Amino acid sequence: GDSVTQTEGQVTVSESKSLIINCTYSTTSIAYPNLFWYVRYPGEGLQLLLKVITAGQKGSSRGFEATYNKETTSFHLQKASVQESDSAVYYCALGDPSSGSWQLIFGSGTQLTVMP
Amino acid sequence: GPKVLQIPSHQIIDMGQMVTLNCDPVSNHLYFYWYKQILGQQMEFLVNFYNGKVMEKSKLFKDQFSVERPDGSYFTLKIQPTALEDSAVYFCASSWTGSDYTFGSGTRLLVI
């Protein structure tokens, strides 16, 4: 079946430094799946940060970017300059509605801590 | 923006008892979901509900689980009877289109 891998469980970055959170995926679908980044701030529900449904495209939101790379099957999340308010848990996810399913496959999440 | 509310936020229940988790979805959404996250593990899909019916379910959606949304009120997940391995955080989500979910903040269930 499909899977999503986030290798880092925790990342600590100093404020104003750059960030990359790794995400790779595996799919058995003949179509290219939709890829998502969700974020959970303390005490809140998951929020959609960005999504990309076309291979090769880049999504961006709130200064974060992720490029759908079908060659490396990756969807890494990047930000040039993080802020303390970016501290949260970030989840990479995959969805494949072409299979007739609306379910999402999630990675295990990466806890981002931004130090002042 | 619009929110999905989950009630209660925490629940402790004795093994073998019944528990109902409540979800108040976004008002005009048509698709409803439950996901389960055991501590330290990934969030996993349980069930998708649309037009009054279960549309798809995973192998985690055991016979002891049921969902309903009577008369457009809360979307509920009922577990009867509960087992120790049901201890997890349960997340409800709703969607207008099927994708682009709005998630709740979860109900932390502890079965003792």
C-alpha cells in the first residue's frame, strides 16, 4: 500500500534560520497522488498548510514551500527564515482520489521547535 | 475559519464499557471522517461517512466500532465494548468536497 515517511521526529532551529523537513512517499497508484502538509499548533486541530496535486509543481503558504518531485518521490517542506510562532508539529500526507478513496495517508510527524 | 469541535477532549473509560465520541462538523460539509492516532505512531484512517452511509473503512474499524450522524446533529463514533488497544487520540474531520479536510483537535481516549 501507499506510505509516507518523515525521517525526523524532532527538529530544533534558531529563529531567522532556514528550515527543511523531509518527506518521501511511496505509492502503488498509476496516477500521481495529491500531496499535503498539515500543521498542528499546541491545543489545536490539524490545519492544512499547503497542498500540491500536480507533479512538478510547488505549493506555498505562510512562507513555507514544498515541491512535488516525482523523480525522487519527495515533498520536502522548506522555509527560508523561521519564527518562534512556527513551532508546531508538521505532518506530510498523501491522498489518491483517483483510486476512489478520500482517505489520507500520514507521515509520523515532525515536531519543530524554534528557539528565540 | 470554520472549525470542527470534538467533545469531550479527554475520556477515561473502563475496559468493556461503551464510549461515544462526538464531533460537531463544519455546518455545510458533506463528508465526515474519523482517524486514530496511538501515542508515538502515525494518524491512521478509520472511516469515511457520506450521505448517511459508511463509504469506506480500514481494517482498524473493528466490528465494535460504529458511526452515525442522526438528523444532521453530531457525527459520532461509538465503541462497544472498548478494549485496552482502543486507547488513542481520535480525530474527526469534515469536508465539503471529499478532500481539503477540516480537522478537530481530537479526543484523547484512555481505556483502563
